[in-house]
Amino acid sequence: MTEDAFLDSSILLSRKFGLPMQKSNIRKKLKQRHKFSTEYAKTEIKRTFLKDAIFLHSLLVDEGYLAPVYQRLRSYPTMQRKKDRCLAILESVSDKKQLRFADALSRLENLINGMEKEMLRDIQIMKSGTNCQLADEEVEFDAPYFRIRTHCSRKNAVCSLPEYLIQNKLLLRVLKTDISDNKQLCKLKDALDVVLKNPDKAKGNNCKTLGDTLICLDAPNDCIIFSTNKKDFGPICSSFGKSFEAVR
């Protein structure tokens, strides 16, 4: 019997927006598997990809042409990962600058409105132990701009994250030890140092750093966890004793 698949946010995104070879590899890996994910993956998608699509839409509305938006994105003082996502979305909706501005804008608006439904097609979403409220936030349109709430702070976060970490503190202590010499996971180790001493400090920015760990905690033990991010998920899944498979 084929094992069930548990998909992280990178796989959910790459199934729709990845390169052709990557999408083909994902289809082959997931063929005939029951597919699951977690509400927390929805949170990650909303505060990264969807937020970037909404930001890109605001640039298009402000400029009124494709060319200046490309120029602004390339020079925009922001994280390279955000810049790359915005450029990838823009190339997708404009068919690499082949479409008229109005058509590209319309495609982007359809993408923003239908992103969650399209990405989660045939996926069974499981409740996250974090009980993150951002997973249920919806896009609003306040003409001519879209908006969505994707940020919370330690002071205003409404979730069960501290309790979830306490519930899994033994696993997290082992994880901290297992990655102690992994230079690529220094930020995660530092975050674990903080939240194991004071779980309330997991809320806010530390929650983002713990994202992959939280997704792994949410995954059932009898599923294979699939991700494009082998560097982070491999060590975490190994420490938790959960099956993992990377997809390129």
C-alpha cells in the first residue's frame, strides 16, 4: 500500500508555480498517494507568496505599465528571496512580458483571489497544534488594492504555540542537540535555545524561524514528509524519526 504524503508549503507552491521539471517530479512522487498538509503551511504561504503577490499588485496599480515594475523590483531594497518571488510571479502572470498590462493585471488578481483554493486542491488540511489564527485570514479588496493580515507580534498573537512547544519539549531538546554542529541551522538552534527556556518567546519572529520544525511536528508519524527544502527538513525529520523525501 502506498504511504500517505504530507506536504510542506514549498511543495504546495511548487506544484503550481515550480519549473516544468520540478512540477513533473512532484506529480510522479505524489501519484496515487493520499495528500495531507497542515494549517500552519497555509500561514506560511499567506505571509510569503500571497503577501508578495499582493505587494506586486500594488506596484502594477501604481505604475500602470509592466516595464517600470520590473525595474522597481530589481532595485527594491528588500530580501533577495522576496524579490525573486515577486519577479517569478510577474513573469508568470505576464507570460514573460508577452501579455498586455491589463491582461497581466487581471491574471494576477485572479491568482490572488484563487490562490488558496488552487494550491490546496486535492489536499486534506489537518489542524495544526499551533492553532495559528493567521491560517484563516482572508484576502480583502479595498479598491484599488488587496490586503491581508499576515503579521502578529508576541503581544497580540492568539495561538497555542507555547503550549504546543511544552507538549513537545523532549523532542525539541533532542533536536537542539542533534543540530548543534550544523552550521546551516544556527538560527534554528538559537531559536530553540530561547523558546525552550521561555515558550512564550516563540510568538512573533521566532515563530517564523521555527516554521519547518512546527510543520514536522504537525505531520503524522505514518506519512512521508515531502519538501523541496532538504537542508532544513532533512535534519529535523531525522531527529523526530519521521520519514522524509526531498523533491527537486
